[in-house]
Amino acid sequence: MIAKFANVFHDHEKYSNKDYLLNKVTSRLLRQVANIFLKGLRTKVQTYGGKGRLDLNASLKELCNIICQSVDLEKTNSWDWYFLLEDYQAAFQRFLVKPFPVFMDATGKVALEFLEGDELVIKELNEAFSDNNIGYRLQNNPASPWVCLDPSVKQLVATPEAEARETAWQSEREALEQIKRVRERLWQGGNEKKENEKEVKEALQDCIVALDAFLKETTGTEKTEDALATLQKNNNWGPKWLLEDGLLAGELLRKAAGNEQLTDRKLTFEQAVYLVDRVLAFANYLRAVGQNSKDPT
């Protein structure tokens, strides 16, 4: 596992950018890094020595999806090289509006894992960082991938406990983003989508999967029933009436996603969106108070 940037540079947001850029990226840097990865991708495909062969388009799609996942975008549905390239480049520019560690973690993941620590890729990445006055350099060491050039910056050693917390936070964030994407799916397609009861139900089922994952990560439990029990018995999560309201929304969503009838009429599109909105609001609330609300037992 590659050490998370934020676990090593805890106070990166407070670093001064006077001598080096220590907490922001530029469009120019993103274009350069994206092109370096593409060059490394071609090399990986051309020099592949395993069984069979690597397909260039399929490999680009895999790379594109790594970037999409990092910036909270849906995976690409494209297959043609040029369409994949458009999706890849568009996703890369999203790093401009994401926290700095997101870009750094994605860069480390692609360079050290996907491109298997290619020495030329690492060398060219560091040259691009130097050209853009970025105060970090990448090294082929997953346990400590980044070093800072600024002598005033205190670099910490990432502990297993910190990595575990970061992994849990990342899983929680991804689950929350998945709920948001379900809502977007429901709205896409206009009236045709509204009339497609199957698609609405599938979206609700996806929402339940994401909600269960979110609740388990938030409460630090392994089973959905344990997560629900933790929320109900731990007063640190907030007033009882608020929790009951949020849990009721989840219960109604489970019934709607299954085969149970909530009323004597089928669930309408507008009602489905309403339930997802309630669940999303509840999840956002839990995340806001969750850092100090884990069951201590």
C-alpha cells in the first residue's frame, strides 16, 4: 500500500508557497503529468512480457478510470482511443478543484502501482515538478513516496494506524459520492427515465449498497445491522429524533428498492428522488459529526 500524502504532510494546507508550491497544482503541471503517464502507458504495453498481450485501448481505459475514481467521476464508458483520451484529459483537469493530496495520491498510485515504478516515468515526473516549482519529489518507495525540498517542512512517518484511518475515510467518502451519483442518474434521461420503473428501482438498489457501505465505515462496524445498532445506542451521533428520522428514510428506501409496496400505488419517480435526497442529507450529517462519534466499545 502506498502511504497517503496527508498522513506524511499533515499541515500541508498551512505551508507557504513563497519558495515552492507546496499545496496547489497548475494547469500546466497537470498537462505535463497526464502526458508523462500516457508515454509510460505506451511503454508498458510495448514492453509487456507476460502471457498474451496488453491492449492499448483497454490499458488507457484502466488508467482513465484510476483518474476518474480519484476525482469522483463515473468510470468512462468509451472504448475508442480518441474518446478515451478526451475523458482522460477532462478528468485530469478536475484535480484543479480537488484537495492537493488527491492529486499527489493519484500520481503516486499511477506511477508506482499502475506503471510499476517505471524509472523514466519517475524521472520525468520529477522534472515536471521542478519545471513548475513544486516542492516535492517522487521516489520509488511506496512506504514513503514523497520527499519535500523545503527544509522547514516537517515530514512525518506514516504509521499503520494513520493509514488505516485514511483508508476508512476514503471508503466513507467514496460511498457518499456513490449516493450522490445515484441521484444524478435518476435525473438523467428526463421523462423517459421517469417512466422506466426498472431503472429507478436499480438506482435505488445501488443507493442501498452505497448507504450500507457508508454506515459501516462511519460506525466502524462490519455488518449493516451492527451499524444501525451503533447509531441507535450511541448518543454522540445527535438527538434521537434526528437519528430516527434518518434511519426511517433508509428503511423506506430499502423497502422501495425491494419488492415491498409502501402504499397502494407504485413508487413514483419524484418519490424515489425524495427518498434518495433524505438519505443523502442524513449521510452528510453523519459524516459531519462522525469523526468524534465512533462507538468506543
